[in-house]
Amino acid sequence: MGTYSNIPLRERNIVLIGFMGVGKTTIGQLVAKKLYRDFIDVDQEIEKRHHMSIPAIFEQMGENYFRKVERELIVDLCTNTRLKIISLGGGAYLQEEVRNACLSHGIVVFLDLSWENWKDRLPSIVHDRPLLKNKALEEIKQLFELRKQAYSQHHYRVATDGLDPETVAIRTIELIRERNTN
Ligand SMILES: Nc1ncnc2c1ncn2[C@@H]1O[C@H](COP(=O)(O)OP(=O)(O)OP(=O)(O)O)[C@@H](O)[C@H]1O
Ligand SMILES: O=C(O)C1=C[C@@H](O)[C@@H](O)[C@H](O)C1
Ligand SMILES: [Mg+2]
């Protein structure tokens, strides 16, 4: 994986990727707290800037508009900030420009939850994820499988099945530390 940035490893943003509901927001907050770093959740940042919820943005402005705003924000954060913990929205990483910016300037961590475990989480997340609404489980599974290809482009992978958020956060930090100091 090419690295074209001259940002020192220890200063790079840590970027969490993975499917909707795997825990990017939850884990990102914990990692930031443990490392005494600022946390930025891209979905929350877009909601704040628009004074609107993600479902409302999708409904009133459309998904294409959301994707453009999401892409521009992430490229800006990757290029112009350091030392942050950044949680992406689940679909952001499907955009090539986003992948390139994150991989070049940041440390990309893929939170990997199996489909079997993920589907138990669906009832708790469906209400505010417009892409999950009114979809049959089989359709969601196809989306889950389809996106694996993009998520496979990462620096680190943390398998999260059966682990509570605290443990996932600790593993994430340990993994990055181990590799960066060896
Ligand atoms: N390791 C975990 N074990 C159990 N539940 C978890 C874990 N991580 C997150 N959750 C729960 O799963 C739900 C989704 O988590 P979260 O919002 O962090 O996902 P996300 O990856 O940020 O989703 P999105 O891509 O839509 O932003 C929340 O209810 C959260 O409490
Ligand atoms: O996976 C996706 O495409 C999305 C995930 C959420 O984080 C939000 O960014 C939005 O609901 C779209
Ligand atoms: Mg999130």
C-alpha cells in the first residue's frame, strides 16, 4: 500500500472504517479518550454543520449530495489535520478519493464484525440508517458482502466478534503501538 505523505506515523490520524453499526463511533470515542486525542465523527460533524439529521439530509438533499459533502470533509481532515481519531460513516470508504486520502495520510483500522454477529445488531440501528430502512435482510447481506472489497484496503484489522467496546478499543491501540514500535 503506497504511502505518499510525510506526516510522521505517531502524528497521523487514526481512521476507523467498516460497515454500518460495527462500532466505529463507539470505539472511536473510546480510543480518543484513552489516547487523550480529539475525536471527530464524520456523520456527527455533517449533522452539526447542516443542523439536520443524516436521515433528513438523505431525504431532503439526496444521497449524492451527502456523499459529496462526506468526501470533501474527509479529504480535508486527512490532508489538513493530525493526531485525531476519525470515525467514518459506513459508506464513505466506498469512494476512491476517500480511500486514497485515508490510506496516504492516516492509519486506517478496519473494524471487522461477522455477518452472523452483525445481524443481531440490526434492530438497534435500523431507525437512523436510511440505507437499511425498508430493506429485506437478504438485500442488506448483499450490501454487507459487496462492501468487503473496499474495507479490505486498510492498514490494520480488528476482529470484533464477541468483544465489548472497551476491549475493541484496547486491542486497536495495542495493535497500532505494536507495529509502530517494532
Ligand atoms: N463491540 C460492541 N459490542 C456490542 N455492541 C456494540 C459494540 N460496538 C458498538 N456497539 C453498539 O452497536 C451500535 C452501533 O454502533 P456505532 O454507532 O458505534 O456504529 P458505527 O460503526 O459508527 O455505525 P455507522 O456506520 O452507521 O456510523 C450501537 O448501539 C453500539 O452501542
Ligand atoms: O453505510 C452507509 O452508507 C451509511 C452509514 C452511516 O454511517 C451514514 O453515513 C449514512 O447512514 C450512510
Ligand atoms: Mg458512526
